[in-house]
Amino acid sequence: MIRGYAMKIVSLNAWGGQVWDALAPWVSKVQPDVLCLQEVTRAPVSSPEWLRYVDPYRNLAQRADLFGDVSALLPDHQTYFAPATRGVLSNDAGDAVSSEHGLGMWVRRDLAVTRMAQDFVHGTFRPDGWGPEPVPRTMQAARIVDPDTWAHVCVGHFHGLRDPSGKGDTPARDRQTEAAIALFQRVRAGEGAAVLAGDFNLLPDSAAFARFKAVGLYDLIAHHGVTDTRTALYEKPQRFADYMLVSDGLLSASFDVPAQPVVSDHRPLILRF
């Protein structure tokens, strides 16, 4: 047992590290066994600490290498990055700097990652800029074994399609759900404990959750009556974005969606079991 429980799994849309002064100490303090972050930047070239992303909808400060920043805070973790896009951000002088955007997963080093897969749930890698919405979306899934107990869990996460028209069901989102289920089931390879999380960009009544339930993945947000997965930094009234689905044996596990500290415009999802 580690710190009184077997596993702590954390998922968060990290917002490109915009709230880095709060995010950095939080990552160190939360001590995740498995950390899943969405909206992660990686610097493929030498870069300053901060860059800026601008499109018709957003003007955001971004850590140039959030993947490297978080990895430095978790030196005892295995690290995995899944790029969805590569484009350019701008430094303070307005110069273009190459940047990648995608997902990151960190797994405690003493745990064995016996299967690891990452693939696209929408589109394919876009190497020549961010381009029009919806941008490509990736997913990561890992089968993790504790060598001391032989206990295992499959952990996956993805960042769902962003659609400027809203978060309702669409054919593209239906296909995304099927792609996510297929990848996750392939890595899970059986009936062991399972956790699938992320910023799904879905509403709670989405048809996706019936499909997930059909394959044995149950929504903890609905199960616990959570009505807000955003922080005070998010000003729009629609408060749902992030979800954590688990196999039925984990429905009674400790689950938290803390509003404080504010480490993003999304709240973290924290599962202990």
C-alpha cells in the first residue's frame, strides 16, 4: 500500500499551463500515481518559458514546454506525450516558435506499464498548423501493474472535440466515442479495474455515456451528483466538460472534484482506491 491507499489517479485539462504559479506546487503536492493532463504543450525546439496562442476564439498565454515542466516536477514517473498538432506560437517579440499540442501521461516509475497505446479519436496528426475546428484529438491508454501485488488497472484519457456551435451530440462525436471505446478495450484486454477520464467536451445527457455504460464504464460525475467541473476562471454558464468513468468495482472509491486551488479553468478529477 502507498500512503494508505493503492492508487491515486488524477485527470486535468491543464489549459496550457496558464496558471503555472498555482499548477506547479499543486502537481508536487498532490503526488499522483498516475497523472493525465489534456491541453499540454511540448517544445520541439529551444523556446522561452512562455509563448502565446491566438485564434479567432482565444488569445492565451502558454507554457512553451508544459510537458517538460511537469516531467521535471515528477522525476520518479515514466512520461508519455501524444501530439495532436504542431504549429507556431509567438514569443514576446512576435516571432514564430514551433510548438506541439496534445496529451501527457505520467506513471509512477515503480509501477509496470505492460501495455501502452496512443492514437487519434478524431483526425490525424496535423503538422502544419492548428487549422480550422475541429482540430485532431488524441487518446492515451495504459495497462498498469503493481509488481508487489500483481493488481492491475487500465487508465485512459482523451480530450474531446471542440465545436464552436456547442457540446451537443454530433456524428463526429459519435465516431469519437466508438474510437475511444475501441482503443481502451484493446489495452484493457479483460475485466480488470478501469478508469477513463478527460475533458470530453460533452453534456451530461450525451448519448456517449450510454455507450460507455454498455461496455462497463460508469460516469462518476453523474454518480456523485457533481454539477460543476470548471473553476472561477471560466466565465461561461455551461459548467460541464470533464468526466471520469470507472468500472463498477470503483464506483464506491474516493472521488473529488476540488474547486481549490485554482490550477486551470478546469477542476481536477481525483480518484483514490
